Amino acid sequence: MPIQIQSLPVELLEFVFEYIASAPSSTTSSPVKGSGVAPYRALFPFNVAATCHAWLSVLMHHGKYWDRIIIDVAEDLTPFLDALEVHKLRMASMTLHVVVFSSAGGAPYDIACEASNNALELSRVRKVHKALESFLEQCESITFDLVYQSSLPSAIGLLSNTMPSLRRLSLTCSVHDLDDSENAIAVPARAFNLQQDQQRVPQLRELTVTGVGFMELCQYPIWKYMH
């Protein structure tokens, strides 16, 4: 009788996951080019945690695996938000890489469902963003790769936080559903605190944004402090 993945001994699974975690292809926060599936799904620990509940359960017992926070907002957020809560104390001393993406971007476009899909993505992104707020100081890279522009967090809003380790920020989407004219961009009031504290993001080296994000940043050119 063939062995099912759910019946593998926990000790064996832990050994396998340790090997996967150390593989170079699993440790990058960049997408895998040419992949037939949503590229971020190939990254560890998402690739393991999303396979089945048994594998997720094993990962939940090991905080060391959660230095890469990878969340698909097209699916149930609960297991991954639970992992953040369970390992909050340990993660407070770790350098983190965050990827928030939507695998729905590869689905056929359906204008009839656009409004509901947009609202669902925005709602889930807000939940994720709220959960991540307490970890921002530990982040070395943050990537939001979503379907809708309107779901992306504000570039200035993020950069107004103190993130001494942040080197890479990427905010991208596939559907641009916002006006990118200068008059349409509302900058959060607290962002202007950046003018008093230029060292909130002293390590920032790479910044990728949409047209809306660019126009937003033009109202406060944060990149002049990048080296």
C-alpha cells in the first residue's frame, strides 16, 4: 500500500522541511520566472504550508521557518495569520522577508465579478497589513504583488514607519483601477513626519511602485535619501 503524505512520521517531515528551507530556490523572495503556477507559491514556507493541513501543523511548531512571511490573499488567510500570532515573540528578533500576493491574477478576467473580487482582495489585504504592523521594524524586504491597484498599501504610508532594516520595497499590481494624476493622490498626514526624521528607512536601496505610487512619492521625494 502506498504511503500517503499525511501518514509520514513527523520526524521525517521535519528533516525534509529543514532540507527544503536551506535550498537556494526556496530562500529568495523573488518570483520564479517561467513557473506554471503562481510563482510565489514555490517559495518556502508557503510551498509546504499550502500542501496540506498536516504539513502546516508541523511548520507551526517551528518559529525558525517563519522568517519568510508569504501570504496569498486569494486564499484563506487564517493559517498564516495564526502563524504570525503564534510566533510573534520569536519573530520579533528575526530579520523578515514579506511577500503578499494574489494568485487570482492569473485567472481569466471577468468584468461581472470585478467589483466583488476587488472588495474581497482589499478586505484581505487590510487584514494582512494590520497583522504585519508589529513586524515592520524587522523587515528587510516587503513585496505586495496584487491584482488591483486600489488594494495596494500606500507607499508613503509604509515608508512613514521606522524600518531600519528595510532594503527593498515593491508595490505592484496587474489592474490599475486608480487615477494616477497628481490631484487624485492623497498623502497620509503622518507621512510628513519623514521631513523631521530622514532615518526611518536608512537601508532602503530598491523601490518599485506603480504610477499612483510614483505620483504619491513625488509629493515627498523619499528616494533622495537612498544611497
